[in-house]
Amino acid sequence: MFEFLFGGNKDLSQNSKKVKRWQAEHKALANTALSVVKNYEENDMKKARKQLEKLQDIALAHLMDEDNTFFKLFDKAKDTKTDQEIVDSIKKFRTSFIDIKSTIFYFFIKYTNPKHELDAVFKEKLDGIINALIKRMEFEENNLYKLIDN
């Protein structure tokens, strides 16, 4: 369905590879987030911060890759006779995550800085970000990824 993702019908297997990589990154995000929570709850703030930095690296790389891919796809989709469902899904994906993405960026900027304490406010914000990410990953895997992975 999304043959133009990697340049034509001959490259549809590349779609599947990209989706599988993104799904693996989702698992890494979930596991790392759980490590942050576990270390925080065990009061090991040094390990919690280290895992938080790892979470930041994984999350930002993943978000940038998805953003770049779907930005290119949206531009191509608008210029071709593409299925409207695909165009609408890409648009929804790109616009619906703007606020969450900003919140995530500011959260990481603040709490990966050693000057900021990993306190109860941190944990509350972390829980909110984890919940938002879970919903987002479910949306991606149940909608967008199915569209591009034939």
C-alpha cells in the first residue's frame, strides 16, 4: 500500500524492516522506562538518572527517525495519487504528537541535568510521560505501521 516509502514496489520489504526496527525501539523504550522507575523506587538515583539518559537517547533518536520518515512521506503523499486513508493517518500522526513531544523534550532537558533532583514531581511527570508514550506506541503500531507494512 505504501510502496513509495522506499522508492517503489521492489522495495516493499524495506517497509517491513523499518517497522520491525521501530517496534524493537518501542520495546527498548518500555524496558528502559521500567528501569528508570525501578531504580527510582529503590532510591538509587544515580542508576535512575543513568537509565533516564539512556531513555532520552532512545526516545529522541526514535522520534527524529519517525518524524523525518513521515514528513517525507506526507510530502510525497500530497504530490501523488495516494490513498486518502494514508494521507489522513500521516497528518493525524504528525499533528497529534506535537504537545507530547514538547513535554518530553522539556522533561529530558530538566531531569537529565544533575542540578535537578529526581523527586516526587519528577516521578509524577515520568508516570505521565510513560502513559502518553504507551498510548502513542499503541496508536502507531495499530494504525500507521499496519499501513506501511504490507
